[in-house]
Amino acid sequence: MPGTRSDREPPQDDVARLRPRKGDLPYPIVVAAWWSLCLILIAGGAWVLAKVAGSVPVVLIPIAVAVLLAALLSPVAGVLEKRARFPRLAAALATVLALIAVIVGGISLAAQQVVSDLPQLQSKAMAGIDQIVDWLSNGPLHLDETRMNTVVDKIKSSTSEHSNELATGAFHAGGQLVDVVAGLVITLLALFFFLYEGRKIWTFFVRLLPAAASNKVDAAARRGWVSLGAFTHTQALVALINAVCVGVGAAILPAIRAARTPP
């Protein structure tokens, strides 16, 4: 009957003829299409990772620092574990605590030095201010006391007018200080776990890769880890040599200056 379903549908032979078959497209076009799809997926994944990495720098940067510190301090943990017979947990914890002690000791030494030299810095600052005032009064500008007071008043008024901006800057500085403390905590925790179970963590990530590429990626990463360790050790040695040279120079400089001063 006309108008039935069989009349509205095309014959099966016509449908099969319209469907693309395997040999309809040339092989280079098929390969190019698959490569284009893969590149689009890779670019999209890279864009997503870049967005995520840009939004969480407070986590990624401390982890990167922890990786560098782990490459630097892994021989110390290995010595404690193999020669001192420390358990792996104790060796990792002792290494992190030693690093904290070195950092705190360096900061304490620098702070003590600053506090001990603070009176001398204050006296030199006051002397410098007196020289500036004397230059303004007796120099080429010939500013009298009234003009100088006017300048000081303008500075005070400008400071009071921009007090909100100063408060905002202080608020941002406080937020940055919180980020620094949080980053330091994340770095120390990540460093401890890298020293303690770094191999298991890396093995876990390697198992997520395809079986055909896991062995090659693992071998390349292990060679890169060795190179990274050599780089960090070299940089630490260079920093130590610079610190020793600067310390020796700072120690003998007053003696040289005193020897050149006429009696």
C-alpha cells in the first residue's frame, strides 16, 4: 500500500551503498585524520594541564623544590640507612630534621648578626640624614627651614592620603607570607615522602603508562635522576666555596682596613 513504512524507507542495497567502506578513503588521508585527532587531544590535554598548573602554583612549586632537595639529600639518607643502620623511615626523618636545623641555624645566625650591627646601622643612617639635611640647606638648592618643613608636610599628607593603598599592600604581603609558610610545609612533607618511599611512588606512576613504554620511560627517568643529583651536588659545592670565600673576605677586610689607616 502506498504510504506504508516500506515505501518511505530506501532499499537496503541503497543504504549499504551510501555507507563509507574501508577502501573508499585513501590510506594517507586516514592516517592524517588519526594523527590530527591525536594532536588535537594532546593539545587539549596540555591546555588543561597548563590551566591547572597555573591555578595551583602554591603546590607545584614546593613539590619541584622538594624533588631538587631529594636529589641533593638522597645520598645522605642512603648513608644513614646503609652504614648507620637506620631504618628507612628514621633515615628520611633524620635527613629532613637536619635540613631544618641547617636552615634555622642559618637564619638565626643572620638575624643575630643583623641585631648586633643594628646600632651601628642606625647611627650611620642618622649621620646620612644629617648630611642630606646639610646639603639641602647649604648646597646648591639653599632650602631654608620653612621650605624643608613644607616638603616634610607634603610627604606626611601624601602618606596619609595613600594609607588605604599601604594597608592593601600590607594585606597582600601578609597573604604572601602565608603562602610562603604553606609552601615550606608542603616542601618538607613532600621531601620526607620522596626520601622515604620515592621508589614506590615512581613505580606507581610508571605502572600507569602503557606496557610498551614503561620500561623506556623508567630507564630514561633513572638516568635523568642521576644527572639531576650530580647537578644539585655541583651547585651545592659551588655555593659552599662562594660562602667560604665571602666569609674569609669579610673576616680579613677589617684587618686590612685597620692596617691601611694611618696611626
